[in-house]
Amino acid sequence: MSSIPLSSDAAVQPLGPTRTPVFEQRLAKRYREERNFRLIGLGAVGFSVAVLVFLLGNMLINGIGGFQRAELEVTIDFAKSGVSGDAVSLSAPTAAQTLEMQGLPDIVTFFAEEQLGKNAAREISPDGWRDVAAALIADPELIGTSKVFDLPTTSALSGALQGEGSPEMLALAERLSDQGKLARNWDWGFLARSDATTPQSVGIWGALKGSMLTMLVTLALAFPVGVLSALYLEEYAPRGRWTEIIEVSISNLAAVPSIIFGLLGLSIFLVIFPDLRSAPLIGGMTLALMTMPVIVITGRNAIKAVPPSIRDGALAVGASPMQVVFHHVLPLALPGMLTGTIIGMARALGETAPLLLIGMRAFVATPPDGFTSPATVLPMQIFLWSDEIDRGFVERTSAAIIVLLVFLLAMNGLAIYLRNKFEKRW
Amino acid sequence: MAEHTVKAFDEDITRLRGLIAEMGGLAEVAIAESLDALVRGDEVLAEQVVARDKRIDALEMEVDKLAVRIIALRAPMADDLREVIAALKIAGVLERIGDYSKNIAKRTNMIEGRARFEPLTLLPTMGELAGEMVHDVLTAYATRDPALAREVIATDSKVDGFYNSIFRNLISYMIENPSTISSAAQLLFVARNIERIGDHATNVAEMVHFAATGVYPPEGDR
Amino acid sequence: MTVIHPNMADETAKIRARDVCVFYGDKLAIDHVSIDISPNYVTAFIGPSGCGKSTFLRCFNRMNDTIGAAKVTGLIELDGEDIHGNRMDVVQLRARVGMVFQKPNPFPKSIYENVAYGPKIHGLAEKKADLDVVVERSLTRAGLWGEVKDRLEDSGTALSGGQQQRLCIARAIAVDPEVILMDEPASALDPIATAKIEELINDLSGRYAIVIVTHSMQQAARVSQRTAFFHLGKMVEYGPTSEIFTNPIEERTKDYITGRYG
């Protein structure tokens, strides 16, 4: 064996003493480079945060107004109105139509004219009577008493209250608000109502419920299929050409534009279930197709991250391959899989294009009853409202965006919570 | 034989062998010189032999220390282990051989009337034989030669034979010349010492054989 | 040519291997190895890195099956039964032939669950009371009971390295195996933990047949009664430990043991 030369090799200079001028220069340069790199990183992070703050701030500022509406105070004395009805008749599904036929809209107008004047009464929203009807249906005991209602106004009066509109409108708005009869109140009903023709009467609940139902279908279909596929590909599939082809195909599927899945839904699902256009079931199935590859990919990565020593340990104690997978690999891979699933679901929540193609863009005035009734989803609702002419819809659209963002935040929060709960250190 | 991967191990073994070789050389010289001094009555030489025995003792302690150190630090196995153990025992034996030579030298001034002492002439030959045994056995140790070790063991019977004849000689001499009994008795001890040296050399030869082959030489050789 | 020492007691072999070869793809990792493993002794496999001793050890519980590219030929019998035969269930085999790995790998569960897992899946104990008995017995035999009896619900991975390895041994013992295979069990541990493991092996050697792979010759010398020396995929020499380390027959064995290898 040759001996290793230790000292007195002419080509190598000794490194000491430490603080020579040459060394000081190099040191200063090194510190500079490191500080610059840190600053660049900080700048990048700062930029991202700034964009995020700008986006959220913009939405909040625009959307806060969407949670309010201008309302006129009208007292309605049902005893004098001549409206009849009781618990039985008012619980029928056609109760609202019955009340309409009894002339409820005119009764409302009558009381409004009496209390606020003809001009003001004209500015009550055409759907305003529906709020009164809803109250009656909810509490039939009201018939025989009188109650104060805050009825929604037209967009013109609403705009005048905020300082825009014709001089007559502005004057009317000022007079009424000075009297205390016109005010901008928090519209909690926004979160309970569904789509409508006037911006004052729209609500987000219909779309919210539709999104929830659709997400449930997506989850129920994509999660088991995705997880089981990931398990099979990682644990059981033999290494070979066919397995590689499948893996490549699934990876490519994750990159396919979402609108293609809409075409798929159109050509397959709607052919099989032609009556279920714009139902959460179809929407969910379409989105499940889109989400499944993401779950497979993250699932496979999570399974790959389980160290082979755990598997070896389980095998050595005499566990069968299935026991190894379900008792050891899956519990350890679950946090990663859950994260991947929720990320995929969050993406599906915000998708509009595929649902456009399968027809979930209809006007749906009531929240869906189940998975097979017509529904719409949050991004679709936003898209539809942004298309409307009435200026009142602008605020409502921003408010809907805020609801969507809150939903997304909740889903991500759930992901983080679940992951932390199930995380095990190995 | 290939070298150890850790060179320091080889250096330690080499040093151990060197110490044994030095001890062996000193022991050989001591045997020859002690008998020489005895036969010629050279008291100066006898004192030198006694003084040099201290060197042998010191070397034995060095061998002890080195052997213990090798066992602790190098964890020797197989033939390395046998060699170290053998070196330890050989050093002890060589030290005793040195003591016997010292003993012989001490008796130099107890012999009177040398010129007429016939048995005196037998002793150098016996001593030479014993000295050769020691020399050969150390060569066998250095070269790890089991065959040479077995030869040394075979030679011991000759030394024993010498002892028996010298013993009978001295006894009859003492009977015939009672006035020389004290000196003749000393010669008895000297002959006994040389015979013991031969036995010790045989012990060393057995250990050399064990170190080289892992087994002791067959009984019949003794 | 393998040299097998004479004078080894002629007992019935627990594991018998004949002409075993292991291929990784085209590469021959184990070259026609034959050996009888005794049920009464600790057998050590020694040899330089890459000589195949771990590969050969893994043949005994068919762990090489999990490596796709590995192919095993030849005959391996456990108590006279061919472990690659149709009638042998590999899951059952692995319960009868347990294994402890180089790096301690307790499950990320509680200490109790780690030990109870094996008996549960093999149906050896189902009621909590029975499992408690098995867990306590296994941990006691592994020399860990005193240290963990008050914290059985703590995670197995929260223990020190030496304790984790003893936990893995307890886990292997819990299914009542006949053979325990140990692949360099102490190489990741400090000297005190190593000594405890070696003492444990001494205690266990009466009840189980133990085969240990080690790259420390001193450990093989301390712990085993039989030693096999492997070199480049072949078994070079097999004999009683005391003879292998004081008077080996093969030159290659001697060179390796005395540190003259390489």
C-alpha cells in the first residue's frame, strides 16, 4: 500500500494564520453573497405575500357590500289584510303561489304606499313580497297579528342610498333614510337563499349546497378508486412494460385540461343518465374523473415514502402482504394521501369549465334536494352573476367569491388538521 | 506470509521476536561462558556472567509488557495469538536458563585443585550440547520450523545420557578421592543445572511447535 | 471447496442447506453453499463486506422473495421440510423463523402493540389477558420488561437504540419461533448496548436456534459456538468457534481472522 503524503507538499499552501488580508476579502465576499441570497429569498416571499394580500383585500373590500342590502321598513297588519290561511294550508309546497293568488304582493304594496308614499312603494323590489310569504309559511300564527318587515328595495333606490342615481332618486333616498325607514342592513338571508332574478333577493345557499353535494360525490368516487389504484400500483403490480404504460397514462391524465373531462361527461354520463343534466351526481362523477389521477399520484408518493424497513419488520414477524399493506403501510401513508386528496378536491371545487359542458349552468332557484335534483356550484354561480346586467350583482358576485374562498380555506384547514392528527413519526 | 493490514501490528510482532532473539543470544553466551569460567577458574569472567544475568531478567519483563500490550490492543487471533503466548512462556524459560548459568558461574570459586579434576573435562561437551539445543530451538522459533523443534526434543535424551554418565563418574571419583567431595559435589550441581537447561530447551521446543502448527508434538519424541 | 471441521457433534440439523445459489439478475451472489445449522448452538456467519453472508441468511426465511431480481436455487430444509415446497406457507415460515435487522425497526406503534402484533395476526392469543401474558413474557425474555413495564403505551420509536433493538428481539420472540436470524444486530449500537444484546443472545441460545451475521470477529468469537467464514459468495470454512479462531485450517480464513486480508 502506498503511503499517504502528509506534510511538506510544495503545491499546497498552509491555510493559517486566519485573518490575512486575502482571507478578509474572501470572507467579506462570502458574507455578502449569503446576505444577498437571503434578501432575494425574502423578496420573493414578500412579493407572493403582497399579491395574496392585494387579492384578498380587493375581494373583501368589494365583497363586504354584497353581504348587505338596502331595505325599507314596512309594517303589515295581517288581520286587516284579509289574507287567510292556517298551518295546514301554509305547509303545502304550493303555499307561496296560493298566497300570491290571494293578492299578497298588492297587500304589501298597499301598506307600503300607506306608510311610505307612492314613490317609495314603487321602489320596493318586485320579489319583496316573497320575504313576507316566507315569514308566513314559517310561522302561520302571524295571520291575525301585525309585524314589521324589512323589505328589499330596487337597485335604483339601493344605488341612490349609496350616492348614485337620478336627482329624484337621491332625494327620495335621503328623505326615507332621514325618516329611518330606509337603511342598509346586514343581509344574513344571503346565506340562506338561492338564485333569483333580482340582486337583492339572491342567495348563495343554493350554490353552496350544490357544491357540497357535488364534492361529496367526487370524494366518494375518487378517493377509494384513487387510493386502491395507488396501493395496487405500488405494492402488487409487477415491474414491467404494462405497469409502466399505466403509470405514464395516469400521470398524463393529471395534466389534461379540465374541459376535456367535461366533454367526457357529456358524451358518456349524460348518455347514460339523460334526465340528470345539471345534477350533482353527474357533476361529481365528472370531477371525480379529474381528481382521481391527482390522488393516485400523491398516494403513490406517500406509499413510496414509507421506509422499506417497516415492511421488512412486518414481513419478518410473519405478516401476509395484505396485512403489511393495511396494518402498516396505509396508516403511515394516510396523512400524505389525505393531503393529496384535499388538494385535488380543492381544485375540483373551483372548476367551472367541465361543469359548463355538462349543463350545470342553468338558473336554479331552489337549493337541490338530493344528488339527482338540478343544482349549481359556487364557481358557476359566480360566473353567472358576473354576466348579469343589473349593477347590484357586482357586489353579490364579490360576496360569492368571498364565500368560495372561505370554503376553500375551511377545506385546507381540514387537510392540515387531519394530517397533523394522523401523522406518525417513524 | 502476507502482512497485517495494520502495519503497527507487524512492528509489534517483529519487536517481540527481536526481544526473544536477544534474550536467547544472551542465554547461549551465558551457558558457554559460565562453563568456560568454571573449567578455567576465571573468576572475573564468572562475575561478568552473573552481572549480565540482570540484563536477561530485564528483557523478560519487557517481553511480558509487550505481550500484554499486544493482546490488549491488537486482539491477536489464530497463529498470531499462539505466537504471542509462546513468546511469553519462552521468555520465562530463557530467564530460568539464564539463572542456571548464573548458578554455574557462582560455583567457579568453589572448585579446588582444578588441574587434576578429570570429570571437569566432560562438562564443556555437555554444556555445548545444551547450548546447541538452545540455539536450535531459537532458530526454530524465528523460522516457525516444527521439524527443527522436534529434533531439539530428540536431542534431550543425549543430554540426559551425558548427565547419567557424569553422575556415575563423579560418584565413583568421590568414593575414590574422598578429599575432593566438596568440589565434586559442586560439579554434581553443575551437571544437574546443565541437564535442566536441556529440559527447558525441550519445553521451549514444544511451545514453538504449538505456535507453528497449533498442536503439541507427539509424546513419543520425549 | 468448503472445509468443514471434523468432530462437530452429529446432531439433527435444524436447517439444512444444500447447494444453495442466489442470483441477483445475472450476478451470482451465493455460490453452491451447503451447511447444517444446529438447533443447540449459536452459529455465526463472518466474512468481509459483500461476501454474501447477509444474502445467505435471508434465504432461511425467504426474505429474498421480496427482492424482485433475486432468484434462489438449491434445497433449504427446516426440520426436514423444503421451505420452497408447495406445502410450505411463507407467512407461516416467517413466524417460525424470526428475524432481527441491523437497524432497529420497531413499528411506529406503542411498545405493547409492537410485541402484541405478531401473536394477534397469527391467532396465538386473542383476549387481552392472554396478550398481556405474551407481551410480558417476551419483554422479560428480551431483558426489557423492567425498563418499560410502566410505559407500555409509549411509542416504540421513543426508546434508545439499544432498547429499540431489544424490543425488536422481543417482537420476534413473541410469536414463539424456532429459529432467530440476526443480521448484524449490534452494529448500530454503542458498546454497552452491544454487550447487553450479546448477553441476551447467550440467554436465548438454549431455547432457540440462533444464526447471527456479524462483521465483528470478536463478537462472533464471544457469542457463537459454531462459525462459518464466507468469501466471495462461497463458504470457505465451517467449524467450532474456538477452533476457527485459534487454529483455522484454510489459509483464507486465517488471513481474514488475523487481519491480513486485503
